[in-house]
Amino acid sequence: MNPTMIQFFHWYSEGDGKLWKEAEKQAGYLAKLGITSVWFPPAYKGTNGGYSIGYDAYDLYDLGEFDQKGTLPTKYGTKKDYTKAIKALKKQNIQIIVDIVLGHKAGGDELEKFKVVKVDEENREKVISEVIEIESYTKFTFPGRGKNIQILSGISPVSVV
């Protein structure tokens, strides 16, 4: 039998925490259709909370369990819903492929100052300015997780000196 994957989301997937529940509900049906793997969107909390499709990564460890960015669940549901969907699919011998985009980190909680240089848009190795200091929302404190977390700094979209 040829493996068959289904993309179980699209750009305009309905929010309100329904996707993981729908995947759990449809697991048996997908198996009957011959689906051998399911492609899921990013499961972590995005910058726009419950509206984020997942490609604007905020907290890579918040799968819908911390009250951050205005919501507890992600657009697709809670961590509990997510794990139930995975278990239901695995019970049907369906593999799960999760899309993860780590290079789109966004939505920092606080400003940080750092030194940068401007670079040529056509040749990013060519510096076109003196060193300047800027501020950007690159400090991640994840306030919804409480006090016992590590503070992370983001990566600037310009070259850091």
C-alpha cells in the first residue's frame, strides 16, 4: 500500500480551538480512507494568541496551556485536546507530522537595546552604515508561565555587532 498524507489544516482553518478535537473525531474515518499520516500546523502559541496560525512563533513550549497573548488555547485548541488527537490518530496507526517554524520568532514581551549595522539589501554581507544602537521587542519573559522560567532574547532582523 502506498502511504498517503493529508494536510489537516489550511491558511483559513477555523479557530475557536476546534482543529485538534476534529482530528480526534475523524481519526477512524481517516484510517478507513487509507490515510497513513496527518500533517498538523504548528501547535505552539503564536504572537497573535488564539488567532495565530502558528507561523509567528511566540512560546514554543506553550501548546495551549498558559494564559498568554490573550488566550489559554491556541487557535487549534488546548494541550489536552492536542494530546488526545495524537493518541486517537496513533491508535489508528496514523503518523503525525507537525509543522514547526523556528525562524519566525516574534512577539517579544519587552524592548531590548543592542548595536547593529545596516546592510545592503542586495548583498547582506556589505555593511552600509556605522554601528548604531536600536531598540526592539526581542526579550521574551513569557509572563503567563509564572516566575520560574528562563528569559530568552530573540534574533534581530538586522546584523548584530
